[in-house]
Amino acid sequence: MENLFKKKDLAPFIAKYSAYPEELALRAYTSRLIGSDRNLVLHGGGNTSVKMKLKNIVGEDQDIIFVKGSGADLSTIEPDEFVGLNMEPLRKLRNLETISDTEMENQLKIHRIYAFSPDPSVEALIHAFLPHKYIDHTHADSLLVLTNQKGGEKIVKEVLGPKIAVLPYIMSGLPLAKAMIQRYENNPDIEAFVILNHGIFTFADDAVTSYERMINYVNRAETYIQEKLQNISLITARPDITRPDNFRSYAAMVLQIVRGICAHKAFDNKIRRFYVELRNTPDLVEASFSNEAKTVCQSGVLTPDHVIRTKNKMVYIDSVLENEELLKELVKRKVEDFKNDYHFYFENQIKAKGIKREELDPYPRLFYFAGLGLVALGFTREEACIAADIGEHTIYAKLRVKAIGEYTPISDSHAFDMEYWSLQQKKMKKFSPLLLQGQTAFITGGGGAIGFGIAKQLLSAGAVVAISDIDQLRLQKIQKILAERYGEKQVEIIDCDVTDYQSVEKAFEAFSSRVGGIDILVPNAGIAHVATIEALDPKVFDQVISVNLKGTFNVIKASIPVFKRQGTDGNIVVISSKNVFDPGAAFGAYSASKAG
């Protein structure tokens, strides 16, 4: 792993944020270095902090700690995404034996120095209790490969050396913070903590040293793993599985089926649909054929932070079934098994703990399909992408563990505690009240003014929209406008010639492979030609009929298999014209095509 710190970049960065204390700007700089490497942290994972003295409104010095805000992304973090907390009252919490979630949240809120700051990281007490000025925390893949195996503590100590303190998995919050400060006070020479099945904390009195310690220890772990893996294959192939004949068609069919089966009615009796993200890198597809794939899916998460994004386990589909009905039956059975297992897990945990909780939805977030790759679900496209990123890293890390040892995840009890921890759930965005949230729409003729207007309305209602046309240049211009207003992940462009049925099928496959299917179809593509019948060229007449009438037929016909696979109904909005009832002069071809 490369040390990304560059002294020449530091002064311009600090100058850019001259309105903030220099230590905080420096904290943001090294935090971004950590966040830029996905082998260290993923999507809101990890956290960093800096301590300093600041004067309050009456001029008194206060010891303040700035901790990363909960859910903030280290790769892009701004200085104002760190939450300033008054350390003195927080450190007094060490004297408590326990603290409720509600009171913990209250303490973190009332000791903010700015009332409107976001919620701080759930690990804020760790940062406050430890004395060091700068603290960095990651869920580095290489460290988790060491910790998440039988004998992990011994391996970590051997590989990382005497300056590391190793603790068993302890849930974040007051219990872990107390355990860490007690261990540190017993051995103040340590440079870092490794928490089994969780991650690593490094610290120092300057930001660069803390960052470099992180890189150093992660590199030691990576070197050890690479040496262990020499001449060892991560997987053993299953010869009984063959690749699908047409990968793109198969992928589209799978995603449409998965999305349809996992759609479900919420408490308000409305259907909640997922967006789907497909990852099919060569390594992922190859591993999907392996004997190890099933075990990878059935074992728990790499680190408990992931459970709110991915659930604790994945669904493995061990066959390539190109028969649609057989595939649908298999996926439905696997999803039902997952839901039943999840409900059993939930009931067992609340009974064992003697608590009451409202059960979260029991649907899987990750599927691993033999011959296809990783399929991730989310209520937003961002959630689906996050789950997919975590899933990719999880599969690769587990395969490395399995090749050199025995994977040992956290217990179901620990997974439940993290999944149902109110402070963790706050990281998840609430379901949008927008009417079409979770739905997808496909618009033909998206490069024109009417298509543009339709796209804006659907996007403003929360849908993910594909605009298609044969004019790619015009499509790209419109996509740029829409993406700036509604977000890049909300708008897709698809090349599609509605007069060619196969082109339409491929366009639907392409869109389905990106988001999971189609819920709303708007056959909007159309052309008009002004000419009297006497002057009308028969070839032009054929073209108008081909685009306006045959094109609409092609689009509607090609959508039927998609809607049927999904099984969640759908909407087709056909664009008519007043010319059907009152043809204008010289609009014979157009009027006939619309009346057809």
C-alpha cells in the first residue's frame, strides 16, 4: 500500500481552508489520504479525530476534540464535517459502568460546541478517552484477513510486533472505549490497537505519524498474506457449472427476477422496490464457479459496521439456469429461505437478550450467482453501490482467509447488536417520500424537448430514468443537464433505434443490467413530416410509420417479458396526438401513424 502523503500538497490544502484551525485542515488532509484507498475504508467507514484548545464565547480555553461526523466519507471529507465536542464531560463518562443508547446519543449531542453540527461517529468516546492529538481508525482488508481467522490474535501479534495491543471484539461505544484506555494506561508505549473482527486504530501527536503508522502496519499485514499465499490458489473450480450462453441477456433476466422477487409491501401497503447493482469482474465471475463460493456466502460479515448495509450473510445461487421459470423458482426459494432464517435469527436474539425491537425488513442485500457475479440491492442506487463494494471486498478477503486459515466471523449476537443499534441505524437514509422512489423509467425519444420534459417530471418524483435516442450527442447534452440537477446516478443514457426490435431488446437489457429492470415505459420517439399526400415520398411515409407506429409496437412488445419477470405490474404511457381526431393539413403521414 502506497504512502500517499506529499509535503508539497500540504500547504496549498491548508491555505484553501484558512478559515479553519490549521490542525483541523491537516486532519482533513490526512483523512482524505486514508479515505482514498478502498482497501482501508469503504463508504462512510472508519473515522479520524484531532484534539485542540479553543476559546469559548466568553474567552475561556476548552479542550475540544473534532471527530468525523457519522456516515461522512473520509475520501471527500471537509473540515466542517468534523464534529467539535467538549472533551472534559465526555471523559467523565469513563466512570460509568454502562450507558443506554438514548443517553449515549444525548451526551454526544449536548456536548457539541456547535448545536447544528451533524451527529459524531459512534466511536467518539474512543477518540476522546485516548490522549493522543491525532487518531486514525480503519477497517483495512488486510488486517481483517488476519483477525478474522482462528488464532487471529496470535497471528496479529507475530506479524505486527510488540507496539500493537490486541483486543477481542467488543462493541463500539463505552465498553470498547473503556477497554482501550485501560489497556493503553497499562502500556503507554503502544502505537496502535487492533480489535479482532473490527479494525485498527493508530495514533500520534502529529497527523503524518499517525497516518504513516496506519500504512506501515497494514503493509506488514499485506506482506505476510502475500508470502502465505505464494503458490496457493484462492479457489478450486467446480467443473459441473458452465457459463451462460448469452451473458448480457442472462444478466438482465437474473436482475429482473431478483428485483421482482425482493419487491415487497411496506407498512403503508405500498410496494417498495430495490435498485440493483451488478459486479462481474473476471475474478468475481471465476470465484462464483468455485467450491468456496457457498462457504463465503454463508459466513458472516468482515466487520460489524457492514451488517447495516449488507445483512450478515449473502445468498448463493449455485446453478446457471437459463430456463426462466426454473431460475425464478430457485431464486424465490432462496429468498424465502433467507427471510425465514433472518426471522429466526431476529426472534432468537430478542428472546435471548430479553428486549423488544421492531424487525427490519428480512430481504437479502447480496446475491452471488454462479457464472454471473455479485448482485447487490439497495433502496437507492447509492445504497446498492455501497453494498456491492462491500460485497466485493468481503468475497476477496474471505477467500484469502480460507486459503491460509479458517474464517471466524463475529457471533450472531454481536451482529444483531450492531444491526439494531440505533446509533448505527442513523447512518441509513430514511425511505424517500417521493412518489416514484425505487422505480425506474425508460423513455424513448429522450433527446427531444418532449422527452426532456417527461424525464424531468419522472426524476423530480424520485425515479431513476433512462433516456434513449439514436442521437448520442444530443442525449449526452441532456444527460449532463439532468444529472447536474438530479444527480448522476439518477440518469442513464441508452442507445436505441425503436424501428429495430433487436435494438430495443438490447437497450432494455442494458438498462436492466444497470438498475434491475423497468417499471415505467414511455414510448415517446416520434417524427413528423409536413407534406400533402400528393407530394409525400413513399419512403418518407414508411419512415414516419416505422418510427411512430412500429417503433411504439416494438417498445411495448419488448417490455412485456420484463414486466412479467418482475411480477410487480408496470406502467406504459403512450404519447397520442390531437391529430388523431383532427388531422392538420399536410400531416397525413404523422396523423396516420398516431392513429395506428
